[in-house]
Amino acid sequence: MTAEDRNLQKGGDVTEGDSPAAGPARLNTSVAHNARVWNYWIGGKDNYEVDQRVGEHVAGMFPVIRAVARADREFLVRAVRFLAAERGIRQFLDIGTGLPTVDNTHEVAQRVAPESRIVYVDNDPIVLVHARSLLTSSPEGVTDYVDADVRDPDAILQRAAETLDLGRPVALMMLGILNFVLDTAEARDIVRRLMAALPSGSHLVLTHPTYDGDVGGEGNVAAMEFWNANATPPITARSRAEIAGFLDGLELVEPGLVPCSQWRAGPAPAAAVPQFGAVAVKP
């Protein structure tokens, strides 16, 4: 480990006055955190020096990571627009919200259907600080924020039911979240339990990083090893076959499980990124 790497691991707490947007949570801002580093990669301002340093180090090891971050956000926009405009979905349960940025789920959905109802779920203190930015809504629709962990599907569903009608189709958004559940069997069980509580016509929308070489994922291995030694929370990539397992029992929407940059990306060919994306419907 280099001196730079050791320095990146130094931790400490700061009070609300040190945060990019002051809020009630007490946040550890001298250990890099995924929500803030991801925000840095997509050009946001809600990050700290340690996030920028770790982000630059990872980008040096795995230069495509910024393209992955942008492609993931663009996939969200296309998927939500498709579900609202072409599938008539009016309810969205977005787990692993991350920091608010442009074109959040409620903004995309309510541009198509102002009556759309959206529940965001995250358990990251800095996301909670910014959650008020997610609670804007069209007058006809509703947005809500639930402070809960993806590993507790029952709590998520109980709280989501205060805003959403779980007897009607819901789009379950799980973009870049299952990669933080390190045990694949546990991750599959989470998806199964969530989808089991939703009716026919509900959709699962997911993205997940891969180390598959045919989409340029080899560099994910070393980059994630560095991340897990220097940042939080720990992360894992999975093979295409493992990611496909999350979709068992569902019907894939064309073009299926593909690099998220290529999912319904239009007539111009898009470069593949090592982050798979898919939309699937519960029959």
C-alpha cells in the first residue's frame, strides 16, 4: 500500500457545518463514500476532497468508470420514460437513491405523467441530508423518502405502502444497489421478496457492474479491490450469468440484459460499458 493509499484510509467525523449542504446528520467525511464519489464522477458538487482523490485514483485504474456513471444515469432516464410513456406505470419504488442530481426518477416520470407517485429509499446519512431535494413533486403526484436498508425488504415494503398502492403495478428501481450486497444468494432473495409483494404488471429495473471481459470489465477487479480497502461501503461485480439470476421468473423487455449504455439508446451505436442493465416485467 502506498503512502497515498494509507492517507486515504484515515477517518474522522465532522459536524453538519462542514457538509456541502448543512443538515442534521453527523457525517464521516474523511473516508470516501460511494454516494459522494459517484456524485463526483458525474460532475456533481456534493463531495469532499477524499472522495475526489479516491475517485481520481479509481479512474486512473479503470478509466471507463466515468462513462459507466454517466451511462447508468442515462439508462435511468430512458427506462423511467419508457415505463411511464409506453407501459403506463404510475408508481416507482427507487431503492438505492443516491444523491439527488438532474433527472431524478420523479422528475422523469412526472414529465410524462404528472400524477406519478415515487418513493425513494436509501440509508446513507448524506443522502438523507439531501432528501428534501427529492420531495418536490407535481401537484398531481407524490414523492416520499424512506430511510431503510436494502437488506430489510419487509421494512421497505411496509413504509412504501404508505405512499404507493401495492395492489397496482410498481416499477422497482434497483440501479447500482445489489452490488453492495456481497452475498449473491442474499441479493437474489432480496429481489425475490420485493417482487413477490408486487402484482402482475410490475417491472424490475436494474443495473449492476460486471467483470466480464467481453464488455471491458476486467479492470473492475483491481479497482474494486482498491475501493474496498480505501472507501465504503464494500462493493462487488458479478458475471452476466449471476446478474441474469436476479431476473428469474420475470419476462425481459427487449433488448434484454445488455450494457446499460446500449439499452434502447437510439439508432446511433453506443459503446459498451461494464455495467449491465435490464428492464423486466412480472407476468
